[in-house]
Amino acid sequence: MPGFVPMSPTLDRRRGVVAVLAALAVLLAAGAPAARAQDPYSSADDPPCFGAAARDVLEPCVNRSLRTKVFPRPADAAIMPNSPCTPFAQTRVLLPCAFGVDPEAATATIGLVGDSHAAHWRAGVEVVAQAEGWHGISLTHASCAFSKAKVSFARPKRRACTRWNRATLRFLRRHREIDTLFVSDHITGSVIPKHGMSKFQTQVAGFIAAWRALPETIRHIVVIRDTPRTTHNSMSCVARAVRRHVPPGPACAVPRSFAALVDPATVAAHRWGSRRVDVVDMTPFFCSSRMCLPVIGGVLVHKDTTHLTQVFARTLGPYLQRAVEAAMRDWDVLPGGPNP
């Protein structure tokens, strides 16, 4: 895909949309299906092995025509939004929004809670919700993990996170129809270490405390392990590789030891040992045993150093569904089942 043109982050939304449409037009010129110009969130006409499908070990897939393709372009990715979500019932603290199946047709209602790393997973959870017939409610707040740990921001932002966490718990107690909660949070979230504890130990304890505080109507908690990160040089490396017609994934890969840090939420889930909680780890779709890739199956993985592009998150959806359904086989009560 030739000719990456850097874009200023201060461009207004209208110009950003124009840029995204231009990127879509470039992909079409390279032979991608026409449906992508109409709906970049749709998988109906993805080329073979597009995105995460290229790393499915159960059904190996290779499409050599995608080796030097990248969508979206790194310059465009930063201004592309997360997957659609319809706001409702806004308060001074919360901005809940709806996704998935319409509530009238849904078999169950799920929640998606956490910081911006939960928000970037919404594209994948949307795929799961549509396939399972679930209505989804998203409750996210940038830089605020769903946790009882105190964040180490300046006092106004610290109070904002505390208020958001309390309001989220109140919301979940009122909305008893939500019986399954998907949670994900940034690994390196900033917290104030509790006395006698490290930062990591404080993070682990904060997650467990928040999950313990959930109402009994939340019968299942699905912890999505935080995604591997990339470097500040990744986007420029990908752009250079594409200009040189070099496969950007291998050329710009970063060591797994740097990218895939230990996730405190995953540790918390195992340490708590409750039957209510399951862990879903999608790291194999990002990384080999040694390296993590910035481009997979012709799709740019990150929009910045830690957040997923909505396109790659969406292509992870079927494999997220596979993992969730594997966890569901051990659940006594499935989503939408009778209250205990």
C-alpha cells in the first residue's frame, strides 16, 4: 500500500472521516472487497486469512497477497474510533452505551467494564454478542480500571476514577438483567501502593476487591487478558516496510518479553479462585513464543503503543467467541438462565 501521509492529531472529525474513507479507497484499489468501504466493522467480505485468522492454529490460513498490505494505514489508525456503541441513560459520572443485539430480541444481557483497554475490545465482544444473541452494555472510562485500588493521578482525576468505580457498581446493582461481565484493563495502570505491598500486588488486590463487590446477579466474570504492547517506533517502521514492499509484520516485530507483560488482572483471577471468574488469553493471536507482530493478516494491530485498531479487534471476535464458549461449557448457569 504506497504513500503513507502523516496526519496531525489536531485535525477535526470531518477531516478524519475523509482520511478513513481515503484509506478504504486505497484498500479497494489493492483488491479488497467493496463491502469494506460501506462498513469497516463487517466481516462479510474479508479476504481469506484477514487479520487474526492468519494466526489461527486450529485452522491454519495463509494468504500471500496480504504479506505487504496494511489496513488501516498507521497515519489513519490513530483517528479511527472504537466500534459503534449507542449512548443511553447518561449521568454526571457514567456514559453507558449499548451494543450487540437489541434488548427485545436478546437471550441475555452482558456488560463490558474497564478502562480504554476494555473499550478497544468492544469490537471483538460485539462479534461474540451478535453470535450468541446477547445485548451488551459498555461502561468504560479512560485511564480508570475497574478496581478498588487508588490511582496515582492528581487528586481531581483520582476522585473521578473513584466516583466512576462507585457509580459503575451502583449501575450493575440496579441493572439485574446483566448476568455476565467482561472486564479488561491496562496492565501498567498507575496505582498508589498500599502499605507493605508493591504496585503489582496492589493492582491484584484492587481487582479482587472490585469483583467481590459485584452483586450476586453477576454470575460470570470473563477477564480478557490485556493485549501486548508495541513500541513508539512501530508505526514508522511499518510505514517504511510498506514503502519498501517488505512484509511489515516480521520486519517490525518486537520481543515478546517486552510486549506481553504479566497481567495483574489475570493473576487476580487465578489467585481469587472463584468459580465466577474465567480468563481469556488471546496473546497467541498476537505473538509467537519469541516475537509479537504489529501487522497480522494485512491488518494493523495497534493504533498507538497499547490500543488495538477496531479492525484487528473485530477480526479477533470469532476466536474470542471460541474461547468464551469453551469457558461456558463449565458454567452451571448460562447467560440468560434462571436467577439463582
